[in-house]
Amino acid sequence: VVYVTTGTANLESKFKPNAISTGKYNPATFFPKGLYEQFRRVANMYFLSVAVISLFEAISPIKPYTIWSPLVLVVGLSMAKEAVEDYARHQQDHQQNISLTERFNGTSLVRCEWRE
């Protein structure tokens, strides 16, 4: 049950706050989620498998660094781009959450922050 007229009754129900969060990552989940996002692409998975095979000198005619260097570079740059974009999303979320809006408290409109 959501009460429209009283803010204190809704606090007891433990509803989620009104803050906007569109970021995909946080500091603890950036590397696991980021690597998952990168290696679910077929091309990156293919190059990873070729790089692993290149580690075995008996079956690979090329040196491992010739495969690992471009793979690490491409995946690293893609993850850096994702980090910059996610940081920008967090900044936009913060700006939206601290912007002022009006909330109906049952009798009148009250100015408050968006996230309240």
C-alpha cells in the first residue's frame, strides 16, 4: 500500500528512494561486469581463444605477444571508454537528483530536491 497524503507512512514501508541511477557500474563491479561485457562479443572471445592457443609453442607458430598485445589494447581502450561514459552518467544522475522540484504534501506543493 502506498499512501499519497502522508510521507511518514511510506517511510515505514521501506520504499526505494526517488533518486535516479542510470550508471551501469560501481567501483566494485566495474572490472567483472566490464570484462563480461567485452568478452560476450564474439570477436573478442575469438581473439581470446587464439591468444590462449598462442601460449602453447608446440601448436602455435607465432609468439604470444603478437596476439595478446592487440587484445589487451582493444579491451583496455573499450573498458576505458565505458568508464568515462559511466562516470558521465553518474554525474548527470547527481545533477538531476539535486535539482529542485515540487512535491505535494497533502495540502500544498513544497519545494524539495528530486531525490527526496
